Amino acid sequence: MSSSNLAAAAMRYGKLWGRGHETFPKSLRRIISVKGKGEHPTTYLQGLLTCDLKSEPTAPRMMETKIINDEEVQVQVQVQVQVQDGSNENDGPPPVDVKFTSKMRSACFLDQKGRILTDALLWKKPFVDPTEGEGTPMEFDDDKESEYLIDVPGDTADELISHLKKYKLRRTKVKINDVSDDISVHSVYGTLNAEGTPPGYMAAIDPRHPSLGMRVLSSSSTMGPDGTALETHDQRTDTFANMMHNFFPKSNGSYNVIRKLGGIAEGSEIQGKTALESNQEFLNAISFQKGCYLGQELTARSQHLGTIRKRIMPIMIVDPFTEIPRPWIIAHKLQEAGLQHVNDPDYEFKGMIEVEGEIPPALPKMSAPGAGGISAMLSGNIALPTVPIDQDQDGQSTSGSGAEGVEISEEEKARMKKLQQESEALMEELNTVATAGAKIVDKKDGKTIGRVISSPASGTSIILAQMRLDEMGLLDSASAKWSQTNRIVIGDGSREYRYLPYMPIWWPDIDRKTGKAKAEDS
């Protein structure tokens, strides 16, 4: 994929994280094999998974360019990613052909009550490179062996193995094995290209959302550069690092930061939650058209009859005296004006449309890099150049800074240092109080408005929390709404904070009556 095409593709999925790679230890990711002849593995897993193994998975949502007030605006739609002729009925350039594959899909396993046991990524073998065509997914050969590799978070792997064995009947002709010692899981960031995978590797763009990068598997049968098999995890880790280091340097820990800033909870963080409260339908892990599977009743009832009142989402925790960034000032004004009037052309939203190009969402919608950039700015890790640099007669800088006509003032340096110290103290506090299950209480009325799902992403004050949608201004309410002057306490702590919630870029527009994805024609 050319650099111009990659840039166009990245725009359609939000800004990509910087280039890097990591190999997961077994404590973070495990691989479970379900193997058998013909369609037996598919039939067995079809009754336990929320996704439909017998149909093509849905492609992730991406941004589409529309013209509003003579300006290009990115809006989010569900589109077919792989196009045959490059044409597109909508305004704007045609979609760049980012390759996904039905041989890798997102899924959930539920318990008998319909609560999440774990999420997972499912690989189908024999694997077909996305560039070589998919074949017919319904074709089976009773004499040929097929296999699913379940890429599962390490903290829920043992429970999943027990779960799989529990529902393996005597007549179920499959073998279930933990093959984590033989297969290593790698992740590559800052790319939308999984083409041209070397022999012995399996690679695909993350089916939940491309901003999570490319997923790669290597195995004990993968050959090293000297022609010998990579039999150990350490060998596979070192070989992959040597293969990637020129373009995607080692970046251990990046995955957890990217997914948390991107609003994606997984493993034990969502265990016991419902699939819809955990946004699994937005991550392409649920089929509402397939037949019966374990735990389906609660999921189907929630989708077709219920209202989703809580969802997991990222929130940025700041000091109450921190200056609020512009996206949340706009959200505050929008919610204060009254979202019930959003379609009234004579109301004050008319002026907002003229300034913003369209009515902004009730809360900011951000990518992981976008949220990380704001977090870095608030913590003093991004400077504001304020002082002109002296230049010679040829216009060259004489200060030696190399900046484009500006440098950092001493006042700005002092401000940054103070912010960094305050930010470090804040993050240290949050790592103590913002633990899984801790209540988030609004000081205004003492109500619990959410619970912490996971501790802050490394180097940030951004946590994942299950929040009440009415308190976020995302669900119709007579009185509840989000305010930029909010004050909260977390867990057993007594210090007051302010929270800045945002919607991940992969969220659809939320229907304010149901808390679900808004219908495309509404």
C-alpha cells in the first residue's frame, strides 16, 4: 500500500498510533486450539460463540467524507471495506482497500446466564492470506482436518478451557488443547497493511477496529533466518523483533495503552458483564441473525427489547481546577442548551452549525492517539512555543534550536514542569484509588454514576469505566446530563476530581431513547 493510500486509509479509521510492535507473554495472551475433521470444530464452536462462523463477518465502521457547508466533514458509517472496482456512491474519494479476512474474527463466550466469560479473537486454519482470496466459507471436507486457534486474554484462558471441555459431549469429535507454548502472539501498530506475510506466519488486521493494528501468529514450525525451527517463545520473540526493528521498533506495553485509550475492555475486565454493556456489538463480536447459542437469550432480549443504560467507555480524570479542553467545552454548551432541541432549526444550535460545520455529538469522539495527545498536553508533556527565535540576515535561526521561528520561553518551561509534577502525583493517586470495581460518585448529589473497569492506561489519567449513559448526556433524561463543572470521588478516596468522558471513534451514533446504535436512516 502506497504512503498516500495508507494516509487515506488511516483517515477513514482515525489517526493511527505510532509505529511499533510487541510480542505478548503468556500472562497476557494465550492460544487454545479446537481441532477436528470436517465441520465438527465449526459446529461445536457455533453453539458457544456470539459470532456466526457460517457467514462473513461485518467489517469495522470507518469514516466517510461528506460535504457540509462546502467543507469536508468525516462522519461514521458502516461500509463494505473490500470493494471490487473502487467506486463509491457517496461523496468523497473511494474507500482505500484495507484487507480483512473471514479467517480471523472477534467473538465472545457467554455463560449460561448470558454474561461474558471472555472475549477472544478467532483464527481459522487453514489460513488464507487476505490477498489470495477467501474461497467459500461454507465448504467442508469430512476427510480434511480443520482447526480454530482462539487468541484469548491470559487472565481468562484457564476458565475458557474449562468452559470448552464442559460443553464437549462424548459425540463431539474435536480436540481441545492449550498450545500457548507452541504459538506466539505479536501485534504491530501504525499500519493497515497485513499483506505479504512471510512463510510460517499468520497475519490479519484486527477485526474489532484497525486502530488496534495488525495481529500476527508465529509457531514452533515457523523457520528462522538460518533455516531452523523456532521451537521456543523466546526464539520467536527475538526473530520477530529482528525482522521488524527497522520499521516497527519494539514497543512493549503499547497494546494495553492503545486499547484503553481507544475504549476497549477485555478479559477479566468484562467478565460477568453483558455483551451490549461491554460494546461487543460495536466491535463486530455479535451476530443477531445466527441460530441458538449459549447465553443468547439475554443478549437478544437486550438488543430487541431493552434499553442499554450503562456502557463501558474511557474517561479522562483531571484536577478540578484544570482548564477544560475545547472539545468538552463544546459538549458542555451543547448539553446545557438542551439536546431535546437538537433538531429545532430556530434554536441556538443554528449558530453552532455555522461554526462547527455540523452539530457536534453530545460528547467528543476521539481516537486513541487523539486522547493521548490531549492527555500529554494536560500533563505538561507537550510544550507551547511562545518566543520568536533570533534570525540572521538569511533567515536562519541563531539560537540553535532548529524550531520554525519560535522557542520555549522560561515561563513556559516552568509551567510545563509544574504540570508534570502535578500530573505525576495525580496518576500515582489514581493507581491507588481507581481500581477495578471502585465506585465513581458525583459529589453534587452523592449518586454512583459509574464503576471503574480498569486502572489508568500507563502514563495517562485515562481509565475505563462502566458509566450511566444518562449522566453522560447520551440517554434521554429530564435532569441528568454531563457538565464541565462536575466533581467526583473515586472508590475510598476523599480527593475530588473532574472527569472528561469521550466516545471511542469506533462507536456509532447512539440512539438517545435506547442507548443502542442509531438506525442509519434516523
